[in-house]
Amino acid sequence: MSTLTHQILSSVRDFYLNSRDYNGFPTIKIDGKEDEIESAIKELIQDGSVVINFGDRHPNPHILAFNPEDTAKELAKFDEYDWRSACLYPSKGLLADAVNDDQLRDQPYSRLLRLGEPQLGMHFFELTVLEIYRNDPRYHYDVGDIQGEISVKTEFYDGAQMRQEDKTFLQTFGFGYSTDLSIRVVAAFNWYLSRMAAEHQQIWKAKEVYGEYFAHPDYIRTTSGHFPERASILVAFLEELRQINELSARMGRSRFFRRDFCENSRPREFAFLLRPTLREYQNFVHILDKMMSENINRDFFQNDVPYEREVEEKDGRIKRVPLNSITILEDWLAMYFRSENPEPLQNMIKTFRNVREGRQPSAHSVEDDSFDLQLLSRQRDLIQDVYNAVRTLRLIFMNHSSASDYNPPGWLQESRFWVY
């Protein structure tokens, strides 16, 4: 190894280990003749001591975003890209010899970076890892259907009511799935995990799962600087409620749903399950019924159909029994709507009733909780059923003469949303 080659190797290793963010060593900082520098870099790449980042796979060559390509590809890029604008990184093999066994042992994800793992390497975790943040009011736990973030509320971060070890944050995390969509997991990049406090890195490490998982496509898109491709089916459900209310107004009637839960009023429980337990599933069904049949506004029907029925009791007396909102809706549709294919309407009413019946066990009895991974798939099937139900209602309302010039949002009309 020439003197120049040895100098480059030492500079690359030391620069990486001593930089705060594990940055690459810019080739422009190497002094010497260009042909000798190029030859020395190629030698180091060839023998597996360093890797080179041209910034072609990630716009910032100063961070090792992904695992390096194989040696042949890196060497071939010397003819395609300007190596003078690239950065060099020590290989994992070189770092394994340079990092002792005790360094950052209490910070497993920070240690991975020190050992040359890419900053955007993805790790997957059990959903339950999020519970301590969701259930602790000292944290800001902001989560959507595809991604979220965790931070400490200012009054606790600045105060003495919280241990220093718990003052942690996770700038971004997403959700992922097994390849058959049967298991939902948390997905997080190595870099953001490494920013967490040591104790919390260890908590997450204990919850890490291994196997065939993938991060949600729109989480990858948004964290790469692109707009999301689609909304989630839960957002689509809320939009259907809003569109139904808009059609109600066109029909000269009161809002069909009392609330559409848009504009930041979405219930926190209206979300994919965080823990696949019977209790969480029943809580979801409970909030779903509140958003559907319990949310129907009887003023919409304008007394077109009876709200009560007469029932003869055993002693012969006649008792007036109030009808539930689903029956009133069914009677109203029977009066005003005819279709050659009654199946969608029947399925819609059946779904409303299934949600109502599914809520009742948790409302009227006490059951032992249970853990069942199949509840994730069961919830996803239910969400698709209830979405189809409200969509059917919107399509029925679109048959009204006042809706002749009505057009739903394009993404809704074309069903551009994720079902997971």
C-alpha cells in the first residue's frame, strides 16, 4: 500500500468515526495528482477497505443512506460520474476492526451506524412498542394511518417531572406489513432510531422483529421527498361522510350525518389496531357505530316515514316502539329508491346492522380480553365493508335530481386509496 493510499484510508476512517453524523470523507479534500488519487481510491475499493458514494442513489453523498453497491458497480461508476464530487466511507470490515466491543453497547442503533450500517436502513418492530408513548400523556404521540412521530411535551422536557433518560423523541416512524398483509408492524429508519435516548433504543431493540416485512409504500415516498400516492381507506370513509352531507344539502334536507369528523375532528380510536386484542377491536367497532348508525340525523328524513311502530303486547294493549335509525333509513330508501340490482342496498343495510350488533357485546357485557393476530385482517375486512356501505349510500343520493351537476373528488371516484 502506497503512502497516499494509507493516508486516504486513515483520513476516511477517522473522519467517519469523529464526525457527529458519521459523514463521508469528500474526495476533493485529498491532496495529490489526480491520476494517483484515482488509482489509490480504486485500490481501496477493490480490496474492500472503503466504499464510494457518488450521490446518485440519494441526493446527499455526505451520508451513507443505503448499503453500498457491489465493488464492480462502484468501480464502473468512475467512468460515469465525477469522482471528485463523491465521498468515501470506511467499509464495514474496516470499522469492525476499528470499533471496540464496548463502544455504544447501550445504544444499539447508534452502534450500528458506527459499524457502517446505512442511515436509511429499515428496521421493523412489534406494534406494542408504541404503547408506552400512546398511553403516556407526557409525550406528543402524533400518528396517522401511515406514519407518525413521537416527542416530549415542552413542559416535561424543560421540567424535572420526567427522568432525563425518558426525554426522547422519534422524528418519524411508519407502518409496515408482512408480505401477506396478515401482520402489521412499525417501521423506522436506523438514523432516527439512533437519535433516541439510550434506554429507549434498548426498548425498541427488544421489540424488533425479523422476517419478510415491507414499509408502507407511501411512507417511503413521503420520507423521500415525494407526495403520497393515495389516501388511506379510513380517510376515504370520512370523505364519504362529508360528500353524503353535501348531497343532503343539495337535496334541501338537513345533514344526513350529524358529524362528518373531518377538519381535525377524527376520533383517535378510528385507526388501525395498535395491539390486536379483542378489547381494542371492540373499541374500534364501538367508535365505528357512533360514526355510522348513531350518527344518522333523523331530521334528514323530514317525517317521510314513521319513526315509531305500534306493537301489540300480551294483554292486548298497543304500545308505540321507537324505530332505530337503520330501520328508518331502510324504510325511507324503500319509499324513494328503486334499483334493478337490490344487492348493494341490501349489503349496505346489512353492514350498518353488523356494526351495530358487533358493538353490543362490549356495550352490555364484560368479556375476557384476548390476543389474536387475525384481528388485524378482520378489522381490515370490516373497514372495507363499512367503506363500501357509505359509498353505496353516496351513489344512491347521487341519483337525486338535485345532484345532476355533482361530481365527487376524483381520487374518491376512482378509489385511489390504500386498504392497509
